[in-house]
Amino acid sequence: MEHNRDRLRMMIITALFAAIIGILAQVTIPLPLVPITGQTLAVGLAATILGARYGTLSVILYLIIGAVGIPVFAEMSGGISKVVGPTGGYLVGFIPTAYVTGLILEKTNFKIPIAIFANIVGMVITLTFGTIWLKFAASLSWTAAITGGATPFLAVGIIKAIIAGWVGVLVRKRLQSSKMLPQARISA
């Protein structure tokens, strides 16, 4: 019975984090090719707080909600065209970002320095997916894709990685101490 209750709690928290990603996606700074958004911060928080499995599931749920047309992507947009369009690589890249970020933390520990490192690795994954996708989807040269799709996001990405690692570890500890988040990983 306890196991089922924990699984239900984790499913609810996973759905909550999908909503948080959608909310933070609306915090945008427009740039010519790709806007700076709060999505990556939210993905880092989800992975840091929930770990690899549930952090990734929250991202997948977020992408499904957006792909079916609910306006949860940046600038209140939605639809499959956003997922397969020129900036869709960033969205798709959130899946391995959440998984790898959470996995690094699970294989080491949920301490702030490790969480910041894991979130920087996640940022690199997102930017790599996004830049490669942007290059081919928008028929750009590698130079243009890197200049427009990665370079402007490095400094702010590091700042968001620091925030996600720091805040994520603190929130995770609070959720665990209040028994809202289990100490051990829950199998699905």
C-alpha cells in the first residue's frame, strides 16, 4: 500500500513539474533565432529535484502537452510544428538533458557542486541538440547555427545551471524532510 501511495505521489509531482516547465517557458527574452526562456531552468530543476526517471517523465509529459496544441511552449505557443520546427531540437534535447542530469546526481550525490556540474552538462546537451537541429531545419551553415543557436546562451545557461543546481538541491532536501519526496528511488 505504501509503495502505491509513493508512486501516486511521484506521478502527481511529475505532472506538477510538467506544469512548472510550461509556466517558466513563458519567461522569455526574445532573440533573433531562439529566445532565452525559463524552460531550461525548469528542466534542470525537475531533474535535480526528481532524478533521472521522474525528471525525464515530467519533460516528456510537458512535450506531449505542448505537441497536442496546448500553449505551454515559449511565447504561449504549442503544436507539433513547434516540436519539429527549427527550434524543436532544444525541446527534444530536454529529454536527454533531464535524464543525464538526474542520472549524474543519482550515481554520485545530490550535493550543490555536483548538481551545478550536472546542470552544466545538461545545458551542453540541450544546446548541442538544439544547434544541430537548427542547422539542418533552418538550412544554416555550422557557423550561423552555432553563432545563433549556442553562443548567445552559454553565459545565461551557466547562470541557470547554477540556480537549478543550488535551488534544486535545497528544494529536494525540503521535500524529502517533509516526506513529499521519498529518500530512495521509487521503481515504476
